[in-house]
Amino acid sequence: MKSPLRPVLGVRDLFDEALAGVASRPLRTVLTMLGTIVGITTLVITLGIAETAGNQIAGRFDAVTATSVTVRVPGQADSGRPPTVAWDALPNLTRLNGVRAAAAVSRPDGISDARVRANDLHDPATVTDRILPAVGTTADLPAAADSKVARGRYFDEGHIARSDRVVVLGSSAAQLLGVTDLGEGPAVFVDDQPFTVIGVLESTAGSQQHNLDTAVLVPYTTGQDRLQLGVPTAVLIRTELGAASLIARQAPIALSPGDHDSLQVLAPPDPAALRGGVQHDVDSLFVVLGLVSLIVGALGITNVTLVTVMERTGEIGLRRALGGSRRHIAAQFLAESGVVGLIGGIVGASSGILAVVAISIGRQWTPVLDLTLAAGAPAAGAVVGLLAGLYPALRAARMQPVDALRSGT
Amino acid sequence: MTPPVVELSDVGRVYDSDPPVHALRDVNLRVSTGDYLAVVGASGSGKSSLLNILGLLDRPDSGTYLLDGVDTTRLDDGQRTALRGSKIGFVFQSFHLLPYRSAAENVAMAELYRRGDRTQRARRAEATLDRVGLAHRVGFRPDRLSGGERQRVAIARALLGEPALLLCDEPTGNLDRANTEAVLDLFDDLKEQGVTLIVITHDDDVSRRAERRISIEDGRLSEESG
């Protein structure tokens, strides 16, 4: 007896049939797609904006704060003991990978701020008298505090070695004392001792962060000799981007190997954790919305495909009569719902990406989009379509050809 | 010797209802290659049950059915589907054309589930449309065709791939007199070309054009002479 072959349906034929089926009712297909489009769009916008905003926040945070580490040295009750952090300990710190600059400062508490006077150069009888903090520092302070010298210069190792009577004024201190022109070599009196003003700092985010705008900065040796400024009270460190956490752990040991536990380190939170936190907050809010939209979309596809199966009963009977197996019928309806989902996913992903770019342009952000998201969203749409089409496809496949031919025209 | 295209031996079909309905009783039928046969009978006589079994759309409860030498009662569902697709061409009363496909695409569907060259399919479909006199309607969708033309497209679809048996279920039931005549003339031509035809009908005018007339009543067949 001859054995007949199994019926076959090529992949290209299957997709041709699916596309023809989908294209035969364009308005219905578009309406069916809407749920998937809305769901995928919401998901892409959610994830894209979360990533963009997280990156934006972390980027700002990185630029200003994430490279700053401050080591606070507690006050010493026993003045006979060697200092917890010595002025000459900085080279141990600057040798560490990731340290761009470091400076030690000795800042008295607020009660012992110095009395600072300045004579008006044009009207010497006018005296400006202020109580301002006198701070002894090492030479690298502008770099370590992310500050800049607006006028003049900062003191150097030579000034420190000679204990020169020079000062650099913070921007607000210079304004308060009426020091505007360094050309004449203006002098200020700190606790009645004359000092030459050699520079004025610019007010920056770094100078504000470290309260340098109102300070009168002197070489630490001069401060020790003439203003009773003692051992370092803090060490300011500027790190490479991303190195702050590591330096925060290593700095106390480098500065005070024997007593590093007593040092207090102020370091920024991990930018990656911050970014992750921001993304998580945004994600958890809107991913739920996106998923709900997708489920609604999937239910829409299921409903419409079920109606389509009922309407095309005659076609199902015809296909069975022409040699289509149950598997072919199921495959065709699955392919149709998959195509609907895939196109919905492509349109949704495109709309989502455009929306992320538009929002980013509006906010002057740099849009950040994961490529896997752009590629995965259409695939997710196709999966939603396939899952949604599963039940209608099985219903279609279970139809008896005789019944299908009889009930459909 | 060439085996008959159709050989039914003691075929019976009973529908499970209360009481059970004996749609076919001990049916014996031989149809040879090139036969043109009409099955006539009143409504409820068993015509559709016979058509469904002949078309491998249903299984008999008893007896054997050999189609082109293959014992179909021993085949599983997938094998019966493949045999149906390769050996039988169907023509239905309501045409069963896909409204969103052109005439040529509707005809080409007959080969969709068979192994074959995809690129040749369209060419063969057009040639078959030419064979039924519709070469000028290749790209037309069904809604732009007359009833007679639609049925000729359906006949072209049934003829594609040279099936062993053309099974027609009330093929002129939705046609006016002129189109009925045109379709019957086409059947005469196909008979001349050696196509094996079984036409199920309740119309005596249609059955009279056939070479053999089989009457069915209460599930039993009887062949009318001459």
C-alpha cells in the first residue's frame, strides 16, 4: 500500500498567509495593535527615562561631589601627644592611585575666629574690621578644594618654608574687607599682625562646600608661628572620577597608620548606587503601568483573534479540505497574532524611543537608551502576540473540517 | 490493471444521537478514472455524509474505503489530511473563496500544503485559470467576479495539481441558469480531458448531464441504468 506523505507548510508560506490575513482587515488590525503599542511605548519610555534621568542625576553628582573626600581629624585633648595627622603626612596620601590633589587645613572652631582689619587704600582713615576665620593650609588647597584663584596667586612651598606673612582671601572675605585690587600690594591685619594679600579665591561649588569664601588663608607654618593655629583639623582630597569610595577607605590609613580609626571620613555615596536607586524608583512606578498596558493589549489580541477565528470558520474548513493539518491552522493563527504583536512592538518601541529623545531634548538631557531595550521591545511585543494568540489558535485547530465547512461560507 | 479511483465496500455511518441516525448503510461504490458520476437524493438522504467520507472529511463506522488504491481506514489524521490535499479537489456550493485574495492566489492555495516549487505555483495557477476560461480575471478579487466566474475559480483551484478525484457539492446551487449551463459545459470538457468527477446534487437537470446517476435514499445507494 502506498503511504501518503505528511502535509507540509513552508515558513515563507506561513508568514505570507499570516501577513495576508492580518492585512485583510487593516482597521481591525490597527485597533488590535493599540494595546500592544501603548504597553510597549510605556515600557520603553519608562526604562529610557529612568536610565536617562538616573544618568543625568549621577552625572551632576559626579561632577560636583563625587570626587571630594574629606578626612576630619578630631581635636586632641593631650597636647603632648604627637598629632593624629602630621602636616608632612600628605605625601603618603598623594601617592595613592586615584588622588588628584590633597591639602591639609587647620581651622580653629568658630569661637576663636581672628580679628581681621584692612585699611582703605584710597582713604587710609577708613578701617574695615571683621571677625573672620583664619585658616592655615598647605599649598595645594585650590586644587584639593576644587577652587580657583580669581586674582593674584596662591602661596607655594617657598612661602610655607619661610613662614611668610602672606594671605589669600576667600571671595566673600575680600569683599567684606574691601580688597579689590592686588596691584598695590594691599595688607590686612590679622590679630593686629600685618600680612600681604597675594591672592583672592573665586567662589566655586568646591569653595562653598568647604567654607572657604569667608576664610583668610595663610601658610600653615605662618599660622602656627603667628596665629596659634595648631595641627591639621581636616584633610581635603580631590580624587579621580569613581575613585572616591576607594580613597575614602585608604586615606585614614595613609594619613595616620597608627590611629586611623579615630579619623572621620566624609565620602560621597556610590554614584552607581545612586543611579541605581533613581532608576529603581522610577522603574518600579512605571514598569507596573507598562505591564498592565501590555496585559490589556494581550487580552485585546486574544479577543479579536477569537472573533476572527469565528468569522473565518469557513476559511478554516477550506484550508483543512485543501490539506492543511490542525498544526498548520494553529500555526497560521499564532503567526497572525505574533505578527500583530511584533508590529505593535516595533511601533511601540519606535514611539517610546522618540518620546525619550523628545523629553530629553526638552529637558536638555543626554538621552541614554539601552540597545537591548530597543531590540527587545519588538521581541516582547511578538511574545505577547504569540501568548495572546495561543488560545484562539487552539480553538481554530480543534475545529472539525466538516463542521467548519458547513457553518462557514 | 489500474485500480479504481474510489472503492467503497460495505461502508456504514451512524451518528450518535437519540435515536441513532443511520446516515449510510452498506454502501458499495466503484468509480474508475475518467468517470463522471452524479449522486442525487432528497434532503437528509445521506448525500452529505457520502461526500464527507469520499472527501476524507469524515470516517466511516464500518466498511473500507480505498482512494486511488490507498486504504484510508488505516490512516491516521495527518496521513488522511495529506492524502486529501494531494488526491481530492473540492468544489463547494458557496465557492469558499478568500475575499482578500486574487483569483490566482485563491487557486494557488490548493498547493499551499503540498511539497513543491513556490515560484512555479503562481504560474500553474494562472495556467489553470486559463483552462477554465478565466485568463482575463487572474488579478481580480472575488467581489469583482460574477457568481459563475467565482465557481470557475473554485473549479480551477480544485483542478490545480491534477487531483485523482474532483468532488463537487451542489456546484450549481448558487448559480442562475446561464451560469449553471456554463459550469456543466466545463464539467463536460473536464470529462473529455479524463478528469474523474463526482457531483452531489438534488437538481435533476444537473444529474442528467452525468455519465452515471446514483440515487441515494435513506442511506442506501442504487445506480440508475442508462
